[in-house]
Amino acid sequence: MRFVAPPNWPPTPEGWQPPPDWRPPPDWPAAPAGWQFWQEERPRPSVWSTLGIALASALVLGSALGAALGSGDDLANDMGYGFGRLVIPALLVGGLWPFVARRTSRWFIPLVVLGIGALITVLVNAGQAAP
């Protein structure tokens, strides 16, 4: 558990915990109603875990998209093309996410970004397939 000061209080140093008998100065504003002073600390995700999730998702989603949207002449080539379209966004999102994520971030945000990339891939391929 970590101490989290209300937004209308002066910032506290990282890792600071009030002593048991500590009380805020009387001139500080009251905390918002229902404010939780002690919150569960969630560590940031590791680079390897988000890279693994992102690449696995790109492999499954990209291969499925390639198979579904490909020409059908060469299934392996179509699946590889679909994976190739998502591997760079997967590497970028999976590698950078731990550095930009806040401690309370949601683990599924990189997958949402990959889903957006997959949607763009579908739209691009649909546009190319149109006569």
C-alpha cells in the first residue's frame, strides 16, 4: 500500500509515508469526499511481458487477417504478410508501453492499439481489393 495525497494538497516526495500520529496542517484544504489515502501499489509492466503479449497478439491476429484477406493462392504467404503488417506496431507498442504506462495502467491498452492497427490493415486491404 502507498500513501496518495489528494490532488489539492502539496505533492509528497516519492515513497513518503506519514508517521502514525501525522495530521495535515489545518490550512490545507479538505480531501475530496471518499478520497482513498492508501492505495494498492501496482508495478509497471515489464518490457518482456508486454513485448510477448504484443508479438503473440500480432502473430495470431495478423495471421488470421492475412488468411482471411489474402488472395488464397498461397496461404503461408498471406499469413506472413498479415503478420508482417502488425509486427512493427507490436514491437513499438510492446517495447514502449512499460516506459509510458502509469502504475495504474490497464494491461489491455497495447492490445487495443494492435486492434486499431488490425482494423487499419483490413481497411487498407479492402481498398486494394476493390475493383
